[in-house]
Amino acid sequence: MEAAVLGTELPELPVEILVNILALLDIPDLVCAGSVCSSWNAAYTSLRSLGMYRRPQTPCLLYTSESDGDNVACLYSLAEKRVYKLTLPEPPICSRYLIGSTNGWLVTADDRSELHMINPITSEQIGLPSVTTIEQVEPIFDEAGAIQRYEFSQYYGEEEFSIPSFHALHELRDYLYVKAFVFTDSTSGSYTVVLIHNPIGQLSFAKAGDRKVIIDRTKDYIYEHMYLIQAPSGDLLQVWREQDRKIVAAEEDEDAPERDHDPSEIFMETRKIMLYKVHMDAKELVEMSSLHDLVLFLGLSQSHCLSTGECPQLKANHVYLTDDGLGFALRKQDCRDIGVFNLDNNNTEEVVSPQLLCSWPAPIWITPSLSNVSSGWNNICARS
């Protein structure tokens, strides 16, 4: 998103005043303002280097479009209701599987099923430990010593429930990855990536300085379509999302033989969202009838609960949705379950016209950030 600084100079203001003005902008506007002229760019650089930018950000929808280049991602700002175009580094964003976003960072899987962490605002990108460091994945080499395909073992804990399967380099990601999160360590400035993956939703971790993914040996972990979210008040919410798989097609003769439907006729639709407040002391769930002035963000991104007091552009008592159903990676051409769900009437409104979105990679919420990774990631880039 970094743009070339224009040559035209505007009437100069003291850098201190410019910094204070820029600090009031949302990140997409801030980056654009930094490209206006050299003095504004200097103020933008100072704002970043001094760590003075603290403005809370409204989540944006990140997606790709067939009308743009392979390396271009679209960032739709809910606050401004406009689209920004981001040119990202290789590999092409249109070829990646987006498996999570947290703190302004995307976790993606490329066409060799290798993981990368990228900040789409700054274009900083970090390679994560090789997929072959996951315990259930073994590389199979050809005569020249290059990886030809992967063997994926179907066991977790102490139980093996299926024979191993074999996948091409680009196919493994569709069967292996479920969701990823990025967590920061405020004391060291480093990051930890937490990966939910198959078989049966195991947890693995990649920490700064690691050379491989570390498996958490759970005996029986079941991934449900449920979210645990902390409200601004500190309350813990449990949110359940019910989806239906629907077919939208022309009416057919009842006597006609069944046919395979085109993917464009098939879509998942959220039909119900159930809210509960978790009472830890009483160890019980209390059903909630409304979010009142709160909003939720659900999908492959980290789930969020925000207040419309801090984000007045958002709609109170609504849930902002993107697709994250199990197995949806195997249905790349299906229409996506994306929208703004009204908890008052269970209706869904569009965020961006579906005609503008590529169904794959599936769109994802991301909260823009200017953060950089610490140097502790240098070791994590090394391959075992």
C-alpha cells in the first residue's frame, strides 16, 4: 500500500503539528497521506518510528478480484465504505489459502502448502516453519531430491483412525489447515502463531526462534462451529452459528434425473446465531437476546466484539460474517457466506457486491496495523 511520494510540495506545517493531524486518521488514510509529499511522508515516518500511533482501527474486508492483478488485494473499509488496492509480495495473493488474521497479520498457505505471515499494509512478510515439521506430514522426494508430494498421516494423540493419504504439494493445504492465530508477546515484541489443523483439529505452535512447528498432544479435540469472544466489558461470550447449504437454481422437472449443480448455484447461508454469556463462577451459560450496542466479527479471522461507541460506523446488534465452515476449502467455487447479520430479524445484508469478489481465496476480516515483527523471527525462517 506504500505509494510513491508525489513531487509537488504543499504549504509546510511544523512536523509536530502534522504528526498530531496524521495520528487522527485511520490506517488506510494515514498511509495515503504519507505519500502526498516529502514533508507529509516525513511526518508519517516519524509517527511510525516513535510509536505514537494508537488510534483504534475498524476491521476491513480483505478479498481478491478477477479485475485486478494476481498480487493485488482489495481492502474494503467499513468506516469509509471505500476500497483500497494493496500490491503484495510474491507468491501471488490470489494463489494463497487465507487461514487466519490477527493483530493486522494474515496467515496464508502458498501453492506448496507452506505458511507465510504477511502484514498487507506494510507488505512485510515472514516465512513460517515448513509444513514438513508438522508431525503428521512427511515429504516424498523424487530422484532429483525435490519434494514431489506429501504423505498425510491420520492420527492424533495415541489413536490412528485412518490410513495415510497422499497429496500434491498444492492440495495438502486444503486437507490440513483449519485456522490460524497470531499472538504478540508485549514483553519481548515477538509473535507466536497458533495453528488449528487436521486430523481432528489439533493445535500446533510456531514461536519466535523455533525451527519447526510444535504439536500440542491432545487426545481428543473436536472443532465445533462455535466462538468464544471477550466483550469490551470483560464478559466472555459464547456464540453459536448455524448454517444451511442451499442450492439456487432454475426450477427443474420433478421427473427429470438428478444432476450435479454448478458451484455458482451452491452456497452456505447463516440462518441463526445464538448468544450466551459465560458465568465462570456459576459454571453456566445464560442466553442473551441482544448484543445491544455491541457488534461481532466472525470468520477465519480472530473473532472480535466491538462497541459502536468506539466504532460508530458499525451497526449495533449486528454480526459481520465471512465463511469459515469446515471443508469449505474443498469447495473453492461455491458462493461465500459473507454479510452483515441483523440479530433483530435474522436477515443478512451485503458488505460488498458478490460480483466483485473472488470466491477463492475466501475473503477475510482484518484489522489494519502498522506493527512490525521483532528480529526474533530470523530463526523461524530457517528450514529444518
